[in-house]
Amino acid sequence: MAAEPYVIQSAYRTLQVLLEFRTPPHRYSLADLTSTMDSEKGQLYRSLKTLEKAGFLRVDSDNRFSLTPVVNALSAAFAGTHHVSVVEVATPFLDQLAQQTSESVNLFVLSGDQAVCVDNRESPHQVRLASPLGISAPLHAGAVPKAMLAHLPETTWTRVLERLDELPRYTESTELDACRLRAELEAIRERGYSISDEDYDASARGVGAPIFDAFGHVVGGVSVGGPSFRVDDATLDRFGRLITGVARAISKALGYSG
């Protein structure tokens, strides 16, 4: 690459190394990167150690580098600046849903193939669910992630389903079979909301529904849920009716007319 004024070449190369971690398997050794990147081995190592020092990477027990939660903080910052309208519009609806259910309510936005929590309402109960602001999760498990994925294009389904073996199994109920998950996504799309029955948290149940913008694109989702001992099937059904209404109202406020 030709030199450009004001560009620090070593910093640029280091950021290019960081971007390599966007692609599966998201964990790389120095040898892995040397074989795929057009950079000298010594420079690559210095870049990796710089990113480790800055907190973006960690070294695992097998001497491979992987991303740290610092990346989640950046994702949440991006979501916060680009989806302020979603948070602002959703505020009164989240408040109302929390009052109606007395359970935890969460608002997520879509960022790539991740769901990022940007707002929440905590349950007044002593035992409750918690989704920290800024936490991100892939789209194969959990109430909002599955609700969003179900309403995304088939190309996104294919991309996620093809790499299920690389995604985390949170509990014994996390679905990692592509055929069964596809069937579940089809059911969610028909029903209008998703059910998370201990597939993300072994002791939690909840529902989620997608939020659309004025162009009909999925931009986020909303969920409500609580501990399994408090959320029985009848409660899930009631929450399902509530969550679809809330998601529809937020989408309408964003200009969605579908």
C-alpha cells in the first residue's frame, strides 16, 4: 500500500490484524495469521502483542489469540450512537411492559450477526434475570437473538446455520442442530415471537419479538422473561401476546407500516 500522509503504517497494520478476527474461527495463532496475511512474521507478532497489551486480545492456553469483551464495549458504543432513536422511542413501551409483567425487560439492537443490549428494566423481584448493557450474543439462542434471526433474510439464516458448530452451547437446551433450529425459526416467524426456554440460561424462560424500521429492516428486538420457577406456560403465553404488541408499537413509532 502506498504511503499516505498522516497514516501511521504500523498502527494501520495492527488494526488490519484485529480485523482478521471478524472471520471464523475467530481465534488465531501467529502461524495461522502468517499463512493468511501478507505481513512479515515479526510485524505480525508485534501487532498481536500490542493488541494484547491494549486489551483487545488475550492469549488462550493453546497459544492462540482471541477477542476480549473490550470489543463488546465498542459494539455497544456504536449501537448507542447509531440507534439512539430506537432507545428513545422504546423508553415508554419498556416502562409499560415492565409494569405489566414485573419481570426483566431488555432492548437489543442488531449489530452484524450479534444482538447488543442497549437498554433494560430490572424486575423488582429479588431473584431476577440480568442482561448488562453492552453485552452481545450471537443469534442462535436466547429470546431476542432468535426473534431477530427468524425475521432476517434466508441468506443470514444460511450463514448462521452453517457455522452452528462454532457457536456456544449455553445449556443442554441450546439448539445446535441446523434442521431443528431452522424449523424453530420458521415457527417463530409464523407465531410472531420467540420463546427462550432455558436455551440461553438454564434457569430462565422468556419471549422476544423483532423491531423493524421504516424500511422494513430488522433493527432490534425486545424481550421479557424471568426465572423458570416463576414463568410457567400460561405466563409465557401472556408474555407472548404482550411482547408482540410492544414490538409492533415500537416499530410503528419508527415508521414501520407493515
